[in-house]
Amino acid sequence: MTQAPIVSRRLLVEERRRLIVELVEQQGRATVEELATRFNTSTVTIRGDLEALARSSAIARSHGGALPVSAATNDTPLNIKETRWHAQKLRIGQAASKMIQDGETIILDSGSTTVEIARQIRQMKFESLTVITNALNIAMELSGLPQIRVMMLGGLLRQTSYSLVGPDAEQALAKLSADRLFLGVDGLDPEVGVTTPDPLEAALNALMIRVSRQTIAVLDASKLGQRSLSVITPVQNLHMVISDSSAPAETVEILRAAGVQVMLV
């Protein structure tokens, strides 16, 4: 719902910035244009406000606007993520696994949706399949299956996600190539791109895209329109998005207009 501009009196800088923080916290994000209209001031002034607020850690700056600090930096533990939207993630995992062909090499990024793909793979009949992953839990899911060759990337352990990141992981991955990447993400905003809270994870994810012939983002609809701290890639670099049927129609149309295939399950 569009809110009327605040024009009753000239706001002091400090008061306007306090209200900006409140608005960003309430809405989950705000754009420069939206704030300029709301406070009846110029976009130049608003950008100055946002830069000042970001320096004081009151908000997190994002492309074209601002996010709450918690939304931009929050790195929810994987065991908690797995309890959220589980039915949707299960359907997404089932749909994604059906795309995998015998003899392929795939990459499974860390995440609560990609682990559902690994669980589906366990139940499928492959003569041979190579899975590259940086996720300890995914490697364990696929261990003990003689027809599945698991290539584990080394690196620094992120305890919240059971994933390995950093220069060692990137160096190992740079020597490999894959047919498909199944990429789990924390946010996908058509304007900003695909995002994740951790810069090292983002760098490794970007390299995963470069070494893969096809990139498929797998995410429940709650991630659509969300932005996190670190940008992995623009949406134009995705070949497909698999999400659930509650995905906003407007976002789906924007993605399709950008040349991204969208599958809703």
C-alpha cells in the first residue's frame, strides 16, 4: 500500500534518519525512490542518509536501497532452515532430481533445499554419477553408495551451514567442470541478483556457476524478492529457477522476461 508523503513539517535530519530505520525494519527493505517519496525529499538526500546510517550500522546498504542489518547479515543455522517450508523443499528436491542424467557430473551447493536433492538421489538408480559438493552433510548423505562418486571440496568450515569455503575450496573447484549446478540461495531479487549472507560462500558459488554448463537455483518462494549481504550473480546468469507454487506471479514474470526458465512445484 502506497503511503502518503510526510509534508506537514520539515523533518530534522536526525528524525528523518530515525524514521528511515524504523521503516526499513518494519518493511524488511526500502528503495531510495520509495524513501524520497515518503519523506518528500531528493534521492540525493536519501542516499546521503543511507550512507550515514550504514556507517553507523543502523541499516545495511543494498543496491538501490537499504535492508535491516539482521536481514542482510543473518546466517540462520542449517538445522533451523530445514524445519522451515519443508514440504515445499521436498517437492523442489524431487523436481530437481528428475533432471539429473546417468553419467553426469553435478554440483550440489550447501543448503536446506539442496540436501533434499541429495536425499532423492539416494533413492534413485544410477549406474554412475559424480557429485561435487562443499557441504559435509550432503557428502554424508551420499556416502556408502558405490555408484555415486563424491568429490568433497576442502576449505574453511562454516559451522552454521556445514559448508567449506575459502581459497582452498576455490582452488580445488577451479580444476573441475560440471554438467549442472544446483544452487541453494538465501535471496533472489530480480534487481540485485542471487545473494547469500557470507562473502566467502558467495565467491565459491560464483565459481561454481563458471565451471558448470547449466545453473539451476533451487529455493522456496519465501526467498524470492529477498536480498542478503553478498551478491553471487545477476539473475541473467541462471538457466532455471525451481520454486514452489506460492511464488509471486510478478517475480516469476520478471525472471522469465530475463530469459530464466521457471518451474513451480
